[in-house]
Amino acid sequence: MVFIQKGESFEPRDVRVGERADGQAVVLSGVTEGERVAVRANFLLDSESRLRAAIASAAPPGGGAP
């Protein structure tokens, strides 16, 4: 999984990785040329993404406070 920059936020994205060598890997799918991928602070981005998903799923229908 990688995080792609979308404006001021980041979007988690599953990727398929091929051959690996010398600390690099071939990305077979999941990222398009020119997209900006986070290379640091992935743990923080993942935590924020999971927190937002949990908050969204806890909200009652209609968008009121849980």
C-alpha cells in the first residue's frame, strides 16, 4: 500500500509489486506515472486514514455527530 497525494490530503492505494533489487521495486499496478507518492511518514498517514474511516463509519446517517 502507498499513499498518493490528492490536493492537501493523501489517498491510500493498493499496489502490485514485481521484481525487487538494490532497495528498489518495480510497481506493476496501482500508481500512474506523474502521481506523487509519499515516501516518508507512511505510518502517520495510515493512522490518519484509519481514524477518518472509523469516524465516518461511526457517524449516524444524515451526517450528525455520533
